[in-house]
Amino acid sequence: MSDPTTAQGVRFEHLAKLPVHVRFDQPAASSDGGALLLKAADERLGLTRRLAACLRDDRDPSRVVHSTEDLLRQRVFGIACGYADANDAGRLIDDPIQRLLLGRDPLEGAPIASQPTLSRFENRFEARSLLAMGEALAEHVIERHQRRLGGRARRITIDLDPTDDQTHGAQQLSAFNAHYDGYCYLPVAGFLSFDDEPEQYLFGFVLRPGDVGAAYGAQPILERLVGKLRTAFGRRTTLRVRLDGGFATPDLFDFLDDTGLEYAIGMPTNGTLRAQAEALMRDVRERSEASGQSEQMYADVSYSAARWDTTRRAVIKAEVVLHPERPARDNARFLVTNIDRTARFVYERIYCARAHVENRIKELLHGLAIDRSSCSRFLANQFRGLLTATAYVLYQELRLAASGTSLEGAQVTSLRERLIKLGTSVERSTRRIELHLPDSAPWRGDWIRIARVLGAAPG
């Protein structure tokens, strides 16, 4: 798709010793040359093929130009490359790398799908297909790590965390949420971590109406997930659940106890817990006044809420926080747990480790725009969320492959800027396709090492 304004070009007279002429006239070139790593990761996982098989295609086969699998891959790879909206398809329709990612000839292959085609694709599917797709994504992530770990894990930690998805139109089921002070959806993202590994692996993303509580739908998610984990890793593996105070409902506690899961769940402050913490708070205030520093103390108490059928162990964190030139501030926190470790250990080493999940959610929001809920239909926006989650799973595979390189632990934005956004020119002969990437690419050594981990041969 040519643009007459780019063919015309511009000239800078005083930026160098000679005039600098700029023209967008390089044929068979792309700014996403490194995206071949994403395709290699997908081929290794078989992820998009499995997810596409969950989507029923009712179109007339004689009129189909773009298969469901191709459309899904185009959106997933496009999101991963930084093109969050289907509107971007018009700018990429002749891009040789985007063609290559779909298995087409980069120079003479059929153009990729247009924006109208992608918009119809996003709005095509019913709830049953999207549920199957979400199930397949979770199963695939679990199977991937079951193979990676040889089916052995002492402990698997499950984190569910809600986030707000601000809406700015007439999106179906968006609603005003007083906590976030705006109209929004309230999706929940689910992550798995294995033993003491630092990474939390995304297994699901569920869009929810904006006016529901944090615990809405959590129990069905956990029920399905626990069955899959026990099938993959066996019953000797300890399953642990960490949740914030919004999930502290009687039904969920009963489910966790009945299912035999470990848990550490935050509790909202109430009068009963404050009264139980007061004696400890007095001691902490005295210690803080004597030391002139912030102080914390921990204790266990037996606690039963009015709607509970049993008494459970509550952990109290009594804290006084001091900042320079500010008055001392009480900061009592509470959680409920059945983990047989000291109160300090449960709070600091287990529960507070939930904070790492916030980094994963920031990657989804700021690195992949998972909150770009631009469709009017709720199910279409759920589908977009699953497509973005799929792109994130591919990036987590790249991060695994980057182990031992300078990009080990790099977040999505850094991985895209350093590995994917590489200018390239494409050549094709009867025998092979050649991508010419910049000789001066700063992370070319890491790129090659990651490519080899993903199955590329030297040469």
C-alpha cells in the first residue's frame, strides 16, 4: 500500500556537512525483522494452532480467503509487535515480515487481512468458543511447564489479581466502579509460579463487568485449574493460593479448605480485627517512639467472621510507619492463612511476594495494551484479551530462551525494542529467503543465542 507523501520524501539542509535526503522508498523492507523469534516460539509451542482449533468457523469455505488460524496469528503477532488495534492492519498489509509470520511468501504472497476483516473476526465468536480457548490456553501453559520441569514441582503457587480496564465508549457491560472512580471492566489475570522461581506465568485472563466484586468468578477458575494441575503434576505437589482482601469471601474459604489447598489471603480491616491488634499496636508504638524508626511486630490470633462456619488462623502485622517531617502512622494489616509457618514468614516471605504479580500486570497493560477494549461487544473484548494473553505467553517463552543473556528477566517492552523492532530488508531466491538485519544491532549476539534455543541452526 503506497503513500504518495512518503515517496516524496524530505531534505534536511543543516544536520550534517552535506544535505540529508530522506525517502521511504526501500522495497521489501520491514521494521519488524526480529519478529521471526515470535514465530519460532509459536512453532515450538504449537500455541496459536491449538487455540485456533477452539474457534468454530461457520463461513462458506468457497469464499474464505483468510483462515481462522491465519487471522488469529495475524492479531497475536501484530499485538506482540506493538500494533494493538485492528486499525493498524491497513499500514501493514504489504509488510514482508508480517506475511512471513503467516507462512506466506514475503515478497509475492497474498496480502494479510485488512482492518474490516479483522474487526469481523474479533466479533464473530460466541461464549462457548472463547471458554474453550481460555481452557486451551491454561492447559497449554501447564503442559509446557510440566515438560520443562519433568513433571516435578514441590509447590505451585496460584495468584489471581484484578485490574481495572477503563472504558470510554458504549462498551457492553462496562459499569461505574467507585473504587476506581470511573467506568470500566474489572478483568482478573491468573498466574502460576513453580517452587522458588522468580517468574509468574500467565495462564488466563477473564474479562468481567465493571461493577462486580474482586471474587466474582474466582472459584470456578480455581476449580478448573486445580484439576488440571493435579493431573499434570500429581497430588504430592503442594498447591498454594495467594489473594488480596477482595477475595476473602466465606464461600471461597470453604472451597479452599475442602479442596486441601494452602492459602494466604488478605483480610479487609474491621472492628474485631482492630480490637485484636490493639495490644500489639501499643507495643509497636512504644518501640517506634524509642527507636525513632518504623517498627513492625507479628502475631497469630483465632478469628471467625460472622458469616463463617469455623474459626481460622489470622496473622496480624502491627506496624508504625515513620517518614521524615511527617507524623507517625499506624499501619495494621491482616491476612488469613492455613500455612504452618511463623506469622512473620507467612506475611513477609509468602504473602508479600504477591507484589511481583503487579509487574506482570504492568507488562500486560503497558507493554501489550491488554486494556485496549475498543469493541462494543463484551465477548469481542474478551476475545481481544485472550489474543493479548497469547502474545504475552510467547514473550514469556522468549524470556525463558533468553536465560544466560543480557536480556534475562527483561520486560516485554525491552524485549520488543531490542529483539523485535529491527529494520530488515528481505531477499528471496528459488532456494531460500534471506533477512538482512543491521550489522550494528546492539543485541545481535543475544538475538542469535535466543534463536538457537528456539531451534535455529548456525550458519
